[in-house]
Amino acid sequence: MKALAVDLGGTHAACALIEDRAILHAKTLAADGAGGLAPLLPRLAGALRSLLHEADTPASACAGLAFSFCGLADHAGGRVASTNAKYDDAPRLHLKAWCETSLGLRFEIENDARMALLGEWYAGAGQGMEDIVMITLGTGVGGAAMIQRRLLRGKHAQAGCLGGHLPVLYNGRRCTCGAIGCVEAEASGWSLPELCRAASGFASSLLAREKQITFERLFHHASAGDAAAMEVRDRCLKIWGAATVGLIHAYDPEMVIIGGGVMKSAAAILPFLQDYVARHAWTPWGKVSLQGAQLGNQAALLGAIPLLQGQAD
Amino acid sequence: MKALAVDLGGTHAACALIEDRAILHAKTLAADGAGGLAPLLPRLAGALRSLLHEADTPASACAGLAFSFCGLADHAGGRVASTNAKYDDAPRLHLKAWCETSLGLRFEIENDARMALLGEWYAGAGQGMEDIVMITLGTGVGGAAMIQRRLLRGKHAQAGCLGGHLPVLYNGRRCTCGAIGCVEAEASGWSLPELCRAASGFASSLLAREKQITFERLFHHASAGDAAAMEVRDRCLKIWGAATVGLIHAYDPEMVIIGGGVMKSAAAILPFLQDYVARHAWTPWGKVSLQGAQLGNQAALLGAIPLLQGQAD
């Protein structure tokens, strides 16, 4: 089965022609979340049509367009449910009509973390499983859950998606979401610089010389023995450990897949989390399998076929 | 529709003859979780038969026996999935066969927090809702979730049940479940005495004179101005607030129902949690309704009819 797919992030939109578990052709457009989605739509349609042209494939050979969105999506309604400072005009747009008019195709939309889970389930680390939690560690912390082969969505499209907003430090930092001590507020790309500045010995740390503090630099300095970097690294690992245990307790998965940009440092993260979960998760039935994501930033695109086929509805 | 129901706790077993949303006859037996379930079964069957006799109702007039269990239950398999120091022989017992032989009735089993949610949904605070989280504050902290009118169960019968075991203090106390900083470890009946002893000024507090520190005594002394009691009370309220926000973020409900023995002090708890959730939960679609449970310890019994009818499967 063939399909078109879009994975829309805050700064770029990946467009692809998919056949089952393979990306046949792909093209990435620069995008601007602050500028809204409406001005991007004609460029997306153009890019998708040129992919079809390159592949000498008529649109009618595709089962539809699967649209992965960096915000909450109302899958049943075929629209964006709510945004958070990216593409804020999107909830008002009739994307189904746009897709039918400009491509002649059926339109299905889903949140990007759920799409990444679908992709990893269909073509990556989660093949053969039916109960999966996905965690993406990046600028934010995303999540999604599949329970007994069904993608967890919930009444307002929020269920399973807010793994980064489970409070793991009830008296901690205020999060951008309004809650206190969320995983994101305590251990994510956006909160990392503040976390580092609060570490003891920051002023004399190598971290203080970094123009931009990233997890890659944090792990680098920590492995070189920088005390402040080690302190922040160890704290972040424990925060992610607590979050993983919380998600296992919440959703009862047999597998947790960890993805996101921070997993470039997987060697410093995955063994810690595997050990943490083995020691602290309450799973009398056996042991949860903890795996790194396999598909990188192609995961959400490769969720296209199972989304369009409703394999996990 | 009529049904028999059992609600089995660690120290007693409530038995009832139910008709729709009413308890027609009821009888409570003393029980002993440490002694196992096998010796209790003949007494349960006797009590249920005598309820039928008193009501002049043949067993055949009942749709079945709904069994609410204080541990993890495998609903589909009709058996206890796992226990935690109460009725540890239960997973090995063939309860379906026992029920058919001794009562001639169909047998359905479910975890007690899920049964309480079913009861409140069918006959109490949750009527008309389809997306509900239930939290029970007591010796432990229990939970259950209904998502889009389906009871959340999960592959190993754990999903939704472990709301008391979401870590809300990643560097906190070790919980009986093996995790760190769980809601139960930081604010429940069993952890309360230890929490109080750790409070500043405990030695000179009225709490130190209590033979047994309960939440009822804690709230009493706190409202009288005892400093240590106020400190522990305020900390517990914040822990429960963080837990409620975490459960809202996890399951996307329109309503949270708070029950359990601690809610005898509801006037000191519910307004705080309502305000906390209104300020801190991330629900762009609107406001979650926070309600006290209405059915008290009858909730699990009144879940009998929806359980036997599979209304929330």
C-alpha cells in the first residue's frame, strides 16, 4: 500500500511518499510555526505533488495523506485540536477539504508522538508488541501509549500525550503547561540551561563557558568529570527514571521505547533507565522491555500506513 | 436486573443482593486477608445463599455474581491476577468453578477501585459521564480510569489502578511497591505516621500524643493550629494535588471522583484540590469537574450490574 505523509514540526515539514514500511521519496521544507499553517499549505501540496511526479505515481494510487502534527490532534474529527505557540491558526483550518481539493486524497491527522509510536510499532522497535509506551526526550518531553493494540487518545485527544507533564517533583519548578515539577520542567532541552545554572559549582564549570547548553554538551562534560555537569546529568537521569516508572504504572505496557534528539547520547541514558526500571517499576507479571527508538525522525512518517488503515483504532 | 455482589477487603467481606441501583439486602462477614481466600469461600457462599433466602429470590433470578477484589484482577480470565500480602492464595483458586458449583451463577471479577468507579458511574457522582478518573484516599491510594466509556484495564490488569504509585517526588521515600516517592509513600494512611515523625516540631506537637496517627486526627490538630500537623496536612494536600494533575494529564478525564476513608475530612480536602486542579491542570478544552464520591463503601457493590452487563468493556 502507498500513501503520502507529512510530519510537521516547528521549524520544518518532512513530506514523503511511503510504500508499506519504506520511504520511497522524501522532501523537507523549511517551516515557521510562528507564521501559522495556512501559508504553508500550498507549499505542502506542491511538495507532495512533486513527490508523486518524481515517482511517476498518480495520487489515486495512494490510500490517503497521513498528517503528523506537533500539537494535539482530533483524529476522529480530522482537525487540529489545540496548539501551544506553534501554528496557532491550525484549529480553524479545514484540512480535510484542503487535502481533497488539492490532492484528491483522504486526510487523516494525528499528534506527532502518537505517529512516532505507530511508526515504531509498524516498522521499528515495537514490531509484534501490543502494549507500548513511547517517550521522546528532546526540547520538550513527548509521549504516547498503545494499550492492547489500541492507540490511547481520550475524550479531548490528550490521553497518553502528556507524559512530559506528569509531576515528578511536587514542589519543583513551574512548567510552561501551568503544572508544577513536570518532567519537562525538571529535565528537558528547554529547561536544561536553567537547571545547569542552579547546579552547585556552575560558575566554575565547563558548562558556564557554553554559549548554548545542550544535552550533548552536558553529557560530554559530565563524562569528562565536570562536577556540575555530573550533578545535573545524574539528576536528569533520575527524573527520567521516575517518569518512566510513572508511565509504566499508568499504562501497563510490555515495552517502553525511548526516542527523541537527546537519545543521541543513548549510551549514557538507556542502560541507566533499564536498570532503574528493573529495580523500581512494579510489574509482578514480569519485566518491561526498554528499547531505544529505531527509526529516528522517520518514525512519524512511517506511521502513515497504520494510521490510514486504522490498525490501532 | 438483579445480581449478587461481594466486595472483599482485607478485614471484611460485604455481600449483597443488588437490584439495578439499589442494595436490597446486605451482610458483612469478618475476613482475614492473611489467612487466605480458600477458607473464606464456603462462608461467602453461605452468606450469599442466605441473602437470597431472606429475599425469597431464587439464584436463577440473578444475572451473576460480581466480585470486587482488593488486588489486581484478570477480568477476562475470571481470576485474581496478583495480590499484595492479602489473600495470597487467590491467584491459584478457580473462582468461576466455585461460583458455578456453590451458587449456580456466572462469575465476574474486577479490582475494587475499578468496581468503585463503575458504581459511581452507574449510580453515583459519575452518572452521565464517559471519561472519569477515580482516586481513593485511604490506608493506600487507589485509582481507576474510564476512557471514552471503557474501563481502562491493560495487558496485565494494571492500567489505571496504580494512581497511588505515580512518583510525585523523584528523590523521596521508597514505597512498598519498590518505586521512589510514590503518592502512597508520601501521603497515605500507612505512610502518615512516618511523615508526621519527620515533621519539624513533631516532638512538641499534639500529634506526638496520639497512639495512632490518622488523617482524621491530623486534620483535627491542624485546624486547631498545631504547627507540625499544619505542615504535614499542607504537604499531603500538595502531594494529592500533584497526583490529581498527573492523573488528569495521563487519562484526559472530564471528571475526577475522590473517595476513600480519608474523605471523611472532605471539607478540608475537596476545595483545595478543586482550586489546585483549576490552577495547574493543562486542559485547553475546559475545566475538569472534581467531585467527592457519593456512594461511600457501597460503590464497589453497586458496580455489580454494569460489570455483569459489560457496560464499560
